[in-house]
Amino acid sequence: MSHDLASLRRQLEDLVGNSHVDAGPETTAAFAVDGMIPALTVRPGTQDEVAAVVAACAASGAALVPWGGGTAMGMGNCPVRVDVVVHLDRLNRVVEFDPDNLCVTVEAGMPLARLQEMIAEKKLLLPLDPPDGARVTVGGLVAANLSGPRRLLHGTARDWVLGIRVVLPDGERIRCGGRVIKNVSGYDMNKLFIRSFGTLGIITEVTVKLLPMPAAQASVLGLFPDLSGAAATAEKVLASFLLPEALELLDPCALDILAPALGRSAPGNFALAAGFTGSRETVERQVRDLETLISERGGTVRLFREVDSVRIWDAVTNAFGALPQDPLRVLCMVAVPIARTAGMMASARAGATGSGLTAATLAHAGSGILWAAFFPAAGLPEDEAVSRMVTTLLALREEAATVGGSLVIQEASPRLKERVDAWGKPGSSFAIMRRIKTEFDPQGLCSPGRFLGGI
Amino acid sequence: MAQNLLIEGLRQVVGEANVLDSPVHLQLYQYDAYLEERRPDAVVFVHSTEEVAGIVRVCNQHGAPFVPRGGGTNLSGGTIPFRGGVVIEMIRMNRLLEVDTANLRARVQPGMFNLELGNALAPLGFQYLPDPASQKAATLGGNVAENSGGPHCFKYGVTTNHVVGMTVVMPDGEIAEFGGLAPDTTGYDLTGVFVGSEGTFGVCTEVVVRIVRLAEGVKTMLAIYDSIERGSETVSAIVAAGMIPATLEMMDQLVIQAVEQSIHCGLPLDCATVLIIEVDGLKDDLEAQTEAIVRLCKEHGAREVRVAKDDAERALLWAGRRGAFGAVARLTPSYLVCDGTVPRTALPAVLKKVAEVGEKYDLKIPNVFHAGDGNLHPLILFDWRNAEQKARVMKAGMEILALCVELGGTISGEHGVGLEKMDSMRLVLSEADIRSQLRVKRAFDPKDLANPGKIFPAPQEVACVP
Ligand SMILES: Cc1cc2nc3c(=O)[nH]c(=O)nc-3n(C[C@H](O)[C@H](O)[C@H](O)COP(=O)(O)OP(=O)(O)OC[C@H]3O[C@@H](n4cnc5c(N)ncnc54)[C@H](O)[C@@H]3O)c2cc1C
């Protein structure tokens, strides 16, 4: 450890207590970002402590990376430097729960699942469903704008966050938004920090609005021998009056992962899964209508109600978490205009086949989001595997770009990230993004290098 | 003279006929729906993104401020050229460029009126959800710049939830694309940051919005109360029962009387308040939802609940609500619209206090507002020719905003800060909060040419450190 970091360590220990600062690779290795092990990890216990920690890092020129549940740490490019990881697990209190006004304020390190449990007691929910909800923290959810199948009806974090508190890169604390559902008192600063990936400061507190729990829910799964039947049905649903909460396309590999939850496998099939919530009347009506649409297109219907429906969505939401671990696997998210979603799924699968890779793909059919995981064939030499991945990803990114979309790597080995930028090329708005970063973090100390265009 | 050179430069971009600089013309652009006035040096009609970029570059050459102007209906002085300069009149960029039903998006020029977009989408079975009560005369660009709300925003969110991309002429004249047809664009959410920036981040020249199917069914109710408190309690009771109606709007007696005089929609003149409640969605449970709401209203003291029998009845109810500001204008030479917001459950308390403020300053304050959002619009009536009265109005307005903040709310729900609420910003923002917002402003507009002199209060005097 350099001299500066040694003195920073002592300062941090003074600020948060010895037991909340760790140094040395044997303890900090668990907080490596893309293989870069931080010199120090620090666990502030209050928002003011976060501010003091950030100010101390700024004063000694140490680069820091905030860490929530760690579920999205694979995103982005390899950081340029990681001196200090600021772990927010102790920042996990409820600040204020106001069920009558459908809102709650929590500290950023609160796990999403725990928040959901607490508000469920008042028959409320936050309709955001990122993968791995048990580990995702509310702060991380916001910083990475993570989302899941339910974004079709409910949108993403940017639609649910009412206010946040942030520690800026110089250690100053600010508040953005508030706790009312309409707020135009100055700029909408929430939007600046949502999905800023820790490059503009550390989110320490979040206020979100909530929804009353629906009276009923059900899920319908349509199994089709090919993608086109499932995709055509999805198109019909989107053009109808139906208001599914989620509408997912699953390829045979993704469907395989779900076999245990579904209670049986359906080899070779594609699936369209729709989730409905609401009153009993509207749920029943939608189930009936969708069953008809599926049958008309030659699919077979499976219906799941209430707890079974919940179980199915858990499985779908976390499907990629159940994929086999493989150091060479790549996980990416492709975003395209809605009508292109199924086409991208076909392209991702074809691209994989063409390069001798295996793909599992799953798409939010009504939102324009495709998740794809690529695996090398067994026994392929590492160099060759990485090269093939690179080719496949770049071709897919190119195709997404032609329709104004993007491909973002969610998880990949540092070796692959050296050859493929995690975000792709920045567009005409990059100059302003750079200027924003410079205004807020002139020293470039917050998560340096992880974001778009080297920010 | 520098002034002539500026005008000459503008003319070279858009032609002689599209630049106004005669005093008579300029006078028409010195005010908006707020109460202040300031004359611009020139008004320019623009027709394309390139023209806007050309105009902004000329402004840069001459260090002239510029202010984009849509319908001029904003209530906070957003379009008043506070430091003079050039008003960029957007109203001719009013085309619907593309309706893409497969992708559930529409591409619109910013000068299009909100209602025109609605009218163009409806025959296709689609709608754009944010619907400010001023939708007949407010443009999409103005909606974007103010992050406007509207009666349907309780269930569906405000402008920012429905704008997914835009083309912007930056304050230095560069053209940039934010967001687009595809979701989750990489990098910072500049679309989200731009929405609500009140013309201070540049000129939006194209907007991509989310469109959705028209609802399969709609039911509209009018609940009539003899007590304003019972009416506002009902709002929270409906939400507590687990329902999210599309709208929950409220009007008090003075507003009802004004509306009846000008629109004749059959509102009872003797009641204390009415709630306009609308539920929409799949038709299967609308009857049941309506029944449940009618029951709740009655339990909370409604003396009568009417359910609109057909589209004509429904349209009449909405004509009354949408015409409320206009109708009140017949009661008085001028009024100040407050726009404070509170947590919904604080509505009964805040309404009572607003009435007390009215008594204290001897002012009439009718109320018409988005109750579901907790967004008040006390309208403080006065005569602009009476300076003493105007001073009282400003004090009363400030007191009402302070009340909202005290109850956990904020100083503006949807009308923006503009010139009007600069001094109230410190009620909700710390110096650090203000500084951080100014950082964003500097990043977008380092020369401070885009609608300068708005939103931010003058820096506080700081004692010199020896
Ligand atoms: C009777 C009445 C009822 C109203 N009801 C509501 C309501 O229910 N909800 C609500 O939210 N508001 C309401 N308003 C306020 C007002 O209508 C909205 O703020 C509206 O969005 C303003 O649109 P406009 O086209 O008139 O904008 P303008 O008043 O012309 O401009 C408003 C701001 O936007 C900027 N601007 C305009 N165009 C652009 C552009 N292309 N690019 C960048 N900046 C631009 C201007 O510089 C200015 O700062 C009401 C107003 C009235 C008079």
C-alpha cells in the first residue's frame, strides 16, 4: 500500500471505526471489480459517514467505487483504478414508511427483497423486478436502473423514484426530488443520478412511490414449436386492449432453465409468457383472451394462478442467474425498438450458431429488451472462444445500432472487455455527458473508466 | 450597431419575413401567462432543426440570450425574455412526423399542440397520456420544458414518463440526439435531465413520445360535497382502498360558480366542492370499480354522486374542469396561480390553511386542483392595477408555498419555477442543492445564453472570510 493510502486508511478508521475498514487482498479480494482488487474497503454506517469517507478519498486523490449488493458490478468497462470500495451494506435502515401516501424512504444499502417484505405487510409493492432481487440493493437498483419483465406495464426505476440523496464526489451532500409525486422545483436531478453507475457520486437514500397489491394474478405460458408463432402472438397482444404486466419470449435454452419451476420440460419449444395482475374480472378476461390468441397460432397453453404464478415469475426473472457458471460466458442486454425484439432474438441465436457458441436468450417482448448469454463449446481453447464471442457480439451490436439500439455487456471476463467496449460507441450527446462528468467529478475519482466513453 | 448586426444575422438564417423587430411586434412577445413583462430584441420564426441551430449560432456570435417560446401558456414567466435577446417562436414547427404504432412511439415537432397530437392519434386508437388542462394551446415543446402534468397524471405519470427521446439544439448551436426509439440508451439519461429544464438547456426541436392504446372503457363520476374537508378526505380513502383511478380532480365553490357562469355543465352552485373521478382500463371491472367509488364517496359524506351516462355527459364534465382557469379569469382582472404540492393525506390540512391565508390577507382564493397528485392550485384573485393588493398577493402566495413545504411537499408540482418562484427555491433546496443544479446548467450552457435569469435565486451573500 502506498504511503497516501496508508494514511487514508487511518483517516477512514477514525471516521467509521477500525472494524469497518479492511485492507489487504485476503479481505478485499471479494470486492474486486473486473479483477481489480481494491486496497481498502470501507463500510460507512450513516449517510454523513459516507460524505466524510468520500471527502477523505477526494482529498487524498483515491479512486472509489460504491458497492451495493454487488449484482451489477460486472457491468461496464474495467475500471481505470480502484483504490477504495465503499460498501453500503450498513446503510440499510428505513428512513420513513408512509403507506397512506404510497411512498417509502430507505437508505441505499437496503436489500430490495427486504423492502418488498416490509411494504407487503401493508399490502403494497414496488413493481421493480431486477434479477437477483434478494441481493440487489435499492441504491444499486437506482444507480444501474436495473429492470425486469414487469417494466412493460410499470416502467423502470426512473418512473418510481421520487427523491434521492447523494454524496457528490467532493463529499458534499445533496437532495434531489422529494417525496411528492409531482415535483418541478428546479431541474429533475433524480434523472441525472439514476443509471449513472456511481460516476457522479454515491446515492445514499432513496424515496420511491408504491402500488397497492393487486387482488388477483395469473400467468399464461404458450408453447410454440418455433419463434415466429410466439412472436406473432406477442405482437397481437401488444396491439390488443390487454394490459399484461410482463410479456416474455423464451428460447428453448431459457425454457430449459425453467423446467424445474414449470414442473416439466418442453424440449425444443419456444415460449411466450404473460403475467396479468389486477381485479379478478380483468385477470380472468385477459387469461381467456390470451389462451385464444395462443391456440389460434398453434401454441399449447399452460396456466398458472396465484402462488404458482408468483413462482413462475420468480423463475423467469432470475432465469439467467440459474445459468451454468463459466468464466468465459458473456451476458449482454440488447435494447431495440419494440417491434424488433423477436428479430434480435433470432439474430442472437443465429449468430451464436454461426460461431459455434451456445446461446440462451430471453426477451421482454413489449419493451424492446433482449437478454442473451453466450457460452463457448466445451473444449474450445480460450483464445478461440474469446475471439468468437467478440465476433458474435460486435455483429449483434452492429445490427442493433442500425435500428438505433444498443448492446451492453452485463458480465464478461476482463479479457473479453479488453476487446469489446462494454457500452459501444457514444453518440452525438457524448460531449455534454463528458462536461457533466467534469463538472461533478473534475478529478475523475468516482468509478473511473467504467462508464460510456471512458467516463 | 451591434443590435442591427444581430438582426441582420438572424435574417440571413431564416429570411427577412421571419424576423420581427418592430416595437409593436415585440410588445406581443413581452409577456406570457405569468404576471411580468420584458421586451425582446427580436422574435424569430423557425421551421427546422437546422434553422434553430443557425439562429442559436448567431446568438452565440453576438452574445445574445435566446428564449424558446411555444404557446406562451406557462404560468411562471418561463418565456419572458428576462435579459432581452431573441425569442425563438416554435409554433411553426408543428408537424406530426411519424406515428409508429408497431413500436408504440410517435415523433413530433415541438410546436404541435398537445391536443392536436391527441386528435391525430385517436382515430388510430392511440393516445399520448399527459394532458395538461391547457392542452388546446400548450405545445409539446412547452410540455417537455415544464415537465407538465395534467388530470390523468395520477395514474399515468407526467411528461417525463412519456418522453423517450429528443433532438436538441444545444446552447452553442450543436445538434444532439438524446434517447430515441430504443429503450435504455447508453450513458446518462439526458432526455430525463432535459425534461423540466424550462428552456435553459437549449431548444428541443423534435420529440419522441410513448403512445398507448386508448383505454377500452372509461367511467367518469362527479361527487358533490357540502364540506371541502370531507371531499379531500375521500381522495385518500379511495387510494387507501387500493384503487388508482385515472383522475382525481377537485374544484371548490368559487370555481364551480365561475365555471357554471361560463360553461353551464350542470354543477350545483350551492355545494362546497366537487370531485371529478375517472376510472379507465379494461371494461370488465369498470362497473364494479365505479360502484365501489360511489359507495366510498357516500360513506365520506358526498351528498350526491353522478355517473356520466355517455360521452356527451363526460365531455361536459371535462369541459368544466379544463375551462376552470379561464372561467375564473372572468371573476377578476388577474390572479396568481399557486402550484404547491403536498403528500395526498395532507390535503385537508393544507386547504384549511390556504383559506386562513386568504382571510389573513383579505384575498379571495378559489381552488381547483389535481387532488390525486396532492397538487394544489389556489388561485389568488386580484387587480393588477392595485399595487398594494399585488404585494399582498405575493406574500400570500409565498406563505402558501411555505405551508406546502412544511407539510412535506414542494413549491411547484407542474408549472415550473421560471421567474415566479426563484425566491421560493430556498424553501426546498439547500445551497449545496442549488450549486449542484447550477453545475448541470454550466455543463449544458457555459455562456448562460439559454433563457438566462430563470429558476435560480441570486447567490446568497456570503460573509468574507478574512
Ligand atoms: C388555463 C391553463 C391551464 C393549465 N393547466 C396545466 C395543467 O393542467 N398542467 C400543467 O402542467 N400545466 C398547466 N398549465 C401551464 C402550461 O400550460 C404548461 O406549462 C405548458 O406545458 C406550457 O406549454 P407552452 O407551449 O405554452 O410553453 P411556453 O409557455 O411557450 O413555454 C414554457 C417554457 O418552455 C420553454 N420552451 C418552449 N418550447 C420549447 C422548446 N421547443 N425547447 C425548449 N424549451 C422550450 C420556454 O422557454 C419556457 O421556459 C396551464 C396553463 C394555463 C394557462
